[in-house]
Amino acid sequence: MFNSERFIRERVKCCACGGTLKNSKHINGICLDKLAEWDYPVWNNILVADEHPEKRAMAFVCDECLKKKRQPKFAVEWDDHENVKYHPIEDLKDLPEITEEEVNRVLRNSMQRY
């Protein structure tokens, strides 16, 4: 079975400083409002997937970069739990932000049905 935490710690570099994630206490995943043209890793919000069906890119940063609020420079991609690629964030297509208001609207509408 694939152990994503071990894989990230061993194979993925911090997308802000390029350092190792082996010694980070946490795995800090950053959800980007950028189009991911790959399958892993990606994120989306299932509540608004009809309005925003796109796969969104992710970055991982070490504890130190998170603490210092360093912005990631790269989004990360991997395939078959083997090859890791880094994509400059500035080269990725912008996607609209999924706002809290949109999510709350969907939640309110779904609760009204019951």
C-alpha cells in the first residue's frame, strides 16, 4: 500500500526553498488556484465541483518556510509513485478562487432540501 507521507518526506523537496521535508514535523500541503494538467497530487472542493471541475495544483513546504510565510515557487507532480516533477507556479494557468461564500451557498441549499 502506498504510504504518501513517507513518499513525500523521502522524494519531494520543499517547493519554496528546495530543501528536504524529511525533518519537518508536518507535511504542509498548499492548495493553489492554478490548473494542474497532471493527476497527482491535485485538489478540489467536492461541494462546488460542478462550478469548478478543474484539477488544482499543490505545493509542499517545510515547517521553516511555512513559519516564515515563504511562498512556494513550484507546484509538484508525481506519477506511479516514482517520478517527481516541479512546475514553476508562474507558468501555470490561473483559476478562479473557490470562495467561502460559494461553499456556504451550496451548503445552505443542500440543507434546505432536508
